[in-house]
Amino acid sequence: MGWAEWAEWAGQRVGEPSARVPVRLLAAIALSVALAPLNSTMVAVALPEMARTLPVDSGALRQALVTSYLLTNIVLQSPGGKLGDRLGHRRALGLGQLLLGLGAALAYLWPVLTVLTVARVVMAAGGAIMVPSATALLRTELPPEVRGRAFGIFGAVMGVSAGVGPTLGAQLVAHFGWTSIFLANVPVLLVSAALAHAGASPPRAAAAAAVGAVGPAPRAPRFDLLGSVLLGASLVGLVLGLEHAHLRWAAALGVLGFVPFVLWERRAADPVVDFSLFRLRAFVGGSLIIALQNFAMYAMIFELPQVAGRLFAVGPRDVGNTLLTMMGTMVVVSLVAGRASDTFGPRAVALSGCVLALSGMALLATRPLGAMTDAIPALVMLGAGMGLSNAPSQAAAMGDVPREKSGMAAGLTSTMRYMGGVAGLTVLGLVLTDRPEGEVVMREHTTATLIFCAALAVAIGCTFLLPGRAASTKTAGAR
């Protein structure tokens, strides 16, 4: 189902001129958010060729281009979302597009390691502004009746982008060289920017203020730069400490760093994180569901290849095809989940999805693996469950926050999603070893999947924080 068909359905359902769906904006959002996962996965297949060409050690290259990109994305999600609340989400989306385009062009024109590292950081900064702004626009520009479907398509687009990234990257590298993976961003960004800003009307809040203004507008407080730095330093320490065993001290410092961050945010005039959001049931429940599911899914994408490599004589393509069943199912079901959420309410749909995901993970934990294909039924259930619960969770979380804090909320949710994935990889590092004995491999596999089951069980409990159909409509309309 495409954007135009979805917009037509939404317009028929709402049936009022004031609730018309901005198709151009939605297409721009789809193109923009697709680039974030693409740039995470395309570069992975280009690393070997880049290491031969530059030349540079593959480990150093991975740290420079992959780790820096991940850290920048995590650190800037919340400040990027807050920036959208201050500038307006269309403007922030444009700024993110500009930064991503500049970084991509710089990497293409000056392909040396130092410049490539800077370019990747700039690209990640652009993505960290774009994704929260795009999420906030779905909250502020769409009527409540169709937000569930919009978030379903939003998730499907990101899933497809992540899935096709390695294949697309390989084709670009083979036919045009590895620098083409950066240049490929530019035309997509140009089209997206044109669609986002063609015929754009002034933001509602700004327009209302302009109409009712009788004097000069009060000066806005300064951007919370100190809060952003404190949050970023804490997240960097936490991520590095979780990913590297010899840096566990950094994780401890990162946790301690949240103390001055919280103290400062409580006194800041315009904080980058407003802790009153954590008193909103649906926001907390939806964000936790997303983080817990990413904890399980992201780690599973890495766990199964390691297990398969130790148990079976299978190549990366075989493992990739098996995992594709989970990703493909998740993408397809995300589209259905959006419609179901708008019809039955977020709680029922998310609960069904979380139960299905837990059932799939439990099957993966208990079913003996005689071949890689034995994991497919469990992966299909897991993908279907996550696809079914993601859209209603995100729509409910964003629908629960005030309009003026939509970017902040989107940034917080994205940060929690990233941290869920990092925590999942940390669990794998603690559980898995390199021992080849079948008994050991299966014992470690069972231990890891049971931990993921526990996380998904907690996610089930979080669904009861989401609103039912009537409550969801009432809350969304009130806000």
C-alpha cells in the first residue's frame, strides 16, 4: 500500500476539509526517514573495499565510520527533537536534510579517512534531527483517526530501508565504487526537501501567535546547551562501557553523569528533556515497549548468525535469508497494524503483538535447532508480533504528549530505542562465547533467548499503560 492510497483512505474516513492529509509532506517524511537506516547498513558492505582503497586497518575504519555514526545518532536524538520544537518541525526537517546532504557530498568529494569521519558525524547529526522531526510531524500534522496507519507505514519504510541497505550498497559499490554510497543520498534529499516545503503553510502555533499578537513576542529562553552536553557525555560513557568490557568504568561514569543532568534539567528555563513527560502513561508505556522490543530484536539479528556459524556449515547469505523472514513479516504486518490500531485502539493491538512476539521468542528458545531453517517459524511469529505492536505503541506514545513537546518526545523515544539495542548487544557479549561444542552453543542460545523472553514479558505489561480505542480518541482530540 503506497502513500497516495493511504492518503485517499484517510481523507475518505475523516471526510472534513480540515482533516485532509498532507500527501507531499508524508512522501517527504518517507524519503527522509528511509535514509537513516540506509546509511547505517549500506556502509557495512563497503568497508572491505574502503579498507583496500584508502588503505587503513579495517578495525580503525569501523571505529571511525560506524561507531562515530552510532554515537552521534544516540547523543543527538533528544537535542535534535528539542530543536524541532523550537524552530518548527518542517524547518528542523530541512536543517537535518541539509546537514545529511552536506556530509554525504563531503564524503564523496574528499574520500580520505579524516574527512570521511567528519562527514559521517555530520550525516549522523542530520539524521538525528530528521527522524525526531519526521515523527513529530506525524503527530502534529495528522488527525488522530489516521495516526496509527501513518506510524505503521513509518515503521515499514524504515524496516524496508534497513533490509535493502546491504543489497543496495553492494550494487552501488560494484558498479560505481564505494564513494557512490554517499552520493546516492543527494538526489533523494533534494526530492524530499522539495516535497516537504512545496506549498508549506506556516505552523499553526506561529500563525495563531501572529494573528493574536499585540506587541513584540517574548524572547525565548536560550537553547539548553549545557543540558545537551551533560546528556551526551552520559550517553557516550554508557554506550562505550556497555559495548566494550574494558571500558565498564565509562558506563559507571555515564550513569553517575545523569545525576548532574537531572539536577540541571529541573532548573533549566527550557530543558532539553522535560521529565513531566514521564508522568504520561501512554508515553511511558509506548516508549518502553519500543525499547524492550528493540532490545530483543536487534540482539537476535546478531545472535542467530553467531549460533549458526558455530552449529552449521552455513554462509552469511543463508543466515541473511533466514533473518529476512522476520524482517519481511514485520514490514508487512506493520501496515496492517496501523489500520487495526486506528480501528480497535492501541492497547488491544499492541497487546496482541507483544503476546505473539513473546510466543515466537519462547519457541525459538525451546525448539531444538537441527538446521537454520528450524528457526523460521519462530522468526515469523517474532516479526509479526513486533510489526503488530510497534505502530500502535509509537502512535499512542506520541499522541499522549502536548503538541509543543512532540519533538522532545520523539527524540526521547528514539534514544530509548537505540539504548535498547545497545543493551541487547551487551547481553550477547556476556552470554555468548566462541566454544564450538554443540551443547555449549545451545545452552548459550537458550540463555540469551530466555533473557529476551523476559524483556518481551515486561513489554506485555507495558501495553496496559496504553489507551483503549475510546480513551485514545478522547486523549488525542484533547491534545
